[in-house]
Amino acid sequence: MIGKTTVPGQEQNIFLAQMECFTSCVLTYLNRNGCDPRLLLLDYWNFNYEKKTILSSKNAHDLPLGYLYGVEVSFVKGTVEKLEELVKKGDSAINLCSASKLDYFPRRFLDMESSGFWHAILITGMEEETGSYVVSDPVVNVVTRLTPGELTAASVAKIKQDELLMFALSQVREGFQAPDIKTVLRYCSKRNAQHYRGGAKDFLPGGPGSAGGGDADKWEIWRERFRKKSTSGLAAWQQFEHDLTDSAQWPDGRRSAWIKLNTMMMTSVAQLRSKIWGIYKDLADKGEAWEQEGQEQIDAIIKLWNIMQLLLQKYDIRSKRGDGRAIEAATAHIGRIRDAELRFLDWLQESLGEGAHPVAIG
């Protein structure tokens, strides 16, 4: 075998949530390399609206892997020869692909691809004897092998047929010293609150692109390009509210499909909210009173998400009967969720923000 060729067992896969294939690959990579994946999730509270779909994810350029773990990340376009070069160096790669073109991927899980979303798989090594690559797919908890031809056939690259779109992951940055947990908690809670408001201009010390030179320039160009395309936090809520208002004019079938998709995604968002809070509780160790205060806020937030699902379903049913009044209750409820989440994020930042913050943000 070539490169880092310890084939992970399925128990090393970490599936985060629906529509979280990229971050699931990152978490699996961290788990395989002996890092604590929970630290990354401290920084993962978000609200996205992309392709008319509610998401909880943060984009790749917003993940502070360099700061938290000393992991270098770079966006790579290249052929399988470039992938082989990466693997021989000991890097792993997250490959962007079409799930429908992967033979092992269950057909029943392909619903989201029709909405235009790509899939991501983690490439961890290469078998010298066969030339096949070792692949982890945490979404379906699979560890398998794919040939260069299979990887190319599944690629989402549109211009060059033999091109792969990848993120190279390299560990560990030379001289890296992990920040202590209190610093991490302050850093992540502050980033969450600022990112949600859309005011964070991420400063990731020694993070992605820190190798310098042309690679760093390409990374920054890529970050800015995708940042302009992405919508998070308050801006995402504005787009969602705009579509909700417009949906009153949509055909019944289109509106029902949109509501069905987004109410399903709201369940995933709510589950991830609880998971992130659970990690804060485990790592902050702030005492029973602090935990109770935070839990009450989380419970209220989850309840608000559940109510939003019911309001959208009621709106869908009544709209088909010619009664569009239910949209008003759903639209008004957006502000309740948004404000409750902002209050929680501000409370979390303030309650963990004792002492000077050593990392500049925003």
C-alpha cells in the first residue's frame, strides 16, 4: 500500500446529520488521526439556506481546522495523478462527487441529489497492488475501494471530464500547539455569534492556506468566491422568508415539495443544535446552574423548530383548500426562532468569555 494506508473500520466513521456529508468526512478524518472531533462542533452552530433548502452546515472555508488541530486544508482541481501525489505524501482528500454514480450508495438515499447537492467521500489511502483508493463514506457507514476510473466517473467537475474536485487534508502543521479548552470555548462561542449575524470576518491563525505563496493566494480566492455564493445566519433567514412569502403563488405541487423538504431538514437542524449544546456542557464544566440555564434555552429553541414544522404543514394543507391565511403564522414564527437562537448564542459567548480573548475575530 501507498501513503497512510491503515484502512479504517466502519467504527471510525462519524456521521453528523442529514446533508452533512462534507463535515462528516472531516470528522471521520479527525477521528482516524486521533484528534477530538468534538472541538470542531463547538464552532458549528449555523443556519444556511442554499438551493431553497434549510441547512445547518458551515462551509468548508469557515471550518477552523488550522486553529483547532493544525490541519492544513487546500482546494485542489486535478486528475487522479494529482490525487495519487497527495496520497503518497500522506495526505487525505475529500472528493466531491455524485452519489448516484457510486455503485455502493443506496438508491433510497439519493433524494437530495435531485435538488442539486453534491456528495463528499473521504479518500484515506491507495492500494499499490491494485491502484484502487481506500474510501470512507460516513453517510452510509461504508469503507470501500474505488478505482481511478470510478472516481473520475463520479466526479462533479463540469469542464474537464477527467478532473477531480478535492480538498486535501494534511496533518500536522509544523510547530502547531493546540489551544487550551477554555480558549477554544471562548473562540468558538464568539465565532458562532458573529457568524450568525453575518459580521464575522474569519481570522484563522495559522489555518488553511498558511503554507504561503501561490497556494495561499488560490485558497483565499476560493474562500472569497464561495463566501459570496453562500448565505448564512440572518441573511439566510431573510432568503427563507422571501421564498415562504413567494410560495403562496407557487403551484400546489411545488409548494408541497418545498415544505416537505424543509420540514424534514428542520428535524436535522434541531438535532444538531442539541448535539452542539451537549458538547459545550461536557467540555465547559460550568456547573449545574449554568447547565440548567442553557438547557432551558435549548429546549425552548427545539420547541420553536417543532412548532415551525407544524405551521408549515398547516399552511400547506390550507393553501390547497384556497385558504392562504396560515402563511402569516408561519412567517411571524421565523422571528421567534431567529431571536431565540441569537439570545442563546449571545448568552453562550458572554458566559464563556471571561478573560482576554487571544484571537482576533471580525
